[in-house]
Amino acid sequence: MLRFLLELAPSLLIGFWAGGRHETLAARLATPLVRFGVPISVMGLLLKGGLSGDMLQAAGLAVLAMGLVLVGASRLPGLAELVSPTLRLGSCTGNTAYFGVPLALAFLPNEALPISIGYDLGATLLTWSLGPLLIGERGNGSKRLHGLMSSVAASPATRGLIGALLIQATPWSELVTDALWWPSRLVILLALMVVGMRLGSIHRKGITPSARPLQLLRPLVAKLLLYPLLLLLLASLLRFDPLMVQAVALQGAAPTAISLLLIAESVGADQERAAGLVFWSTLLALVTAPAWGVLLRSQF
């Protein structure tokens, strides 16, 4: 747990401080980081952890679990508040790329990295393909299909996966893997700073009373406690191996992804609650996520 906090907390705090003073700094850094840094990081992590069919299983499980939440969460007793599409999506889409991967590195062996990244690929695909439609955007079938294909092609995770496959086919794969390991870790720290900057800019604008944690209690509980439990149960019922169960449940423990806020801003709907959910879930996950890591590591 200490290793996880030492890796995440300083980066988030530095970013939070910088974002509170320079509101546009996150946007300026995010573009080159996503375009160049994240694909390199994904490539290095995949090569280090090894590519396997577990990635596809993890991606499929992400789609299954998120689909169950999006369709049925609001029908469960005590979760009627999740009738809002924004809160429903926010309770199952997690910051797996920048928060979940460090979580896996801190609590699980390197072999869990492809599983974690596979989960992220599936979750990212579903979030960006259905998110705008759920929260407010409308369009015909051809436009949605084109948007879906564009999201997949433009995803830094997709580019990193393609790069890792190409490098693995060369005789220099081990040399490149060693060379990319520390740059991959550095990109994660920089990405966490960008997340912190975004949170700092949200805080600077002010979290209004309707976006305070008590008003978001149900979606916060759903995201940080119930959703990891759902992944744990699904993976166990499907008889996945213990490492797969640990890895996907741990990814479920990541806080709400900033992509929820970006989607809400892009469609001009429910931005206040999206910002509050991203903000408070990230702060609370500094406690709940490592607690899940300790629990999962002790049970398997």
C-alpha cells in the first residue's frame, strides 16, 4: 500500500497544485502525452508483462460488466439515483490507464499488466462509443459506427498494442523491452500529474453543493465498492484463474475516469455531477483502491 501511495500521491498533488494555478496547463500537456507518451508506455508495459490471450478475456469482461451496470443498475434497490445516464456511466468507467496500471504494478506481478491493459482497452472502447450517446449526443447508425471506429483507431492503447506486436516479432524485442521499461513508468507519473492538474482546475472553478460527496454517495459507493465486487463475482463465476480475478477486480477499483467529464462537456450535459464524481472518487480511491489491493492479494 505504501508503495502505491508513494507513487501516486506526489504526482497527483503536484499536478493539483499546478492545475489550480494554471487552468490550461493540463490541456497543453495532455495532447503530446496522449499522442506520443501513452502509446510508448502501453508498448513498454505490454512487452514487460508479455502478450497473451488473457487480454481479450479481460476486454470482454470489461464490456460485460459495464453493460450490466448500464442496463440494470438503476433497477436495483437503493440505486434508483443511477437512473441518470451520467451517474450510471460514472459508476462503471474507471481511470484504468493512469490509476489502474500503477495499482496493478504495486500489488500484482508483471504478468498482470496485459490483463490490466486488456481491461482498459475494452472499457475505453465501450465508454467512448456509448458514452456520448447515453449522456446526450444523438446520431444515425452510420455516424455512430464511424465514431466507434475512429475512437478505436485513435486510442493510444490501440497504437501501443500494435507497436508491441510489431516489436515482439523482431529479434531485438528483449533489448527494446528493457529500454522502454523506465520511460513507460515515467509516462504514468506524468499522466497522473495531468490528472491532478485537471482535478486542480475543477477545484478552482468550485464544486457546487449538488456535486458534493453526500449528494453523490450512491454512485461513489457503486464505483469504489460495488463495481469491483461485481467484477470479482463475474470473474469467479467464469472460473478465470486467480491472477485474472485479482487483476480485473483491481481495475474496477480505479476511480471514475476523466473521460466522463470530457464526454459531458462535449455534449453540454450534466457537467456538474460528472466533475464532482471524477473529483471525489479520485480522492476517495487513494484509500479504497489500495485497500482492495491488500484484500485481493491476501485472498488469492
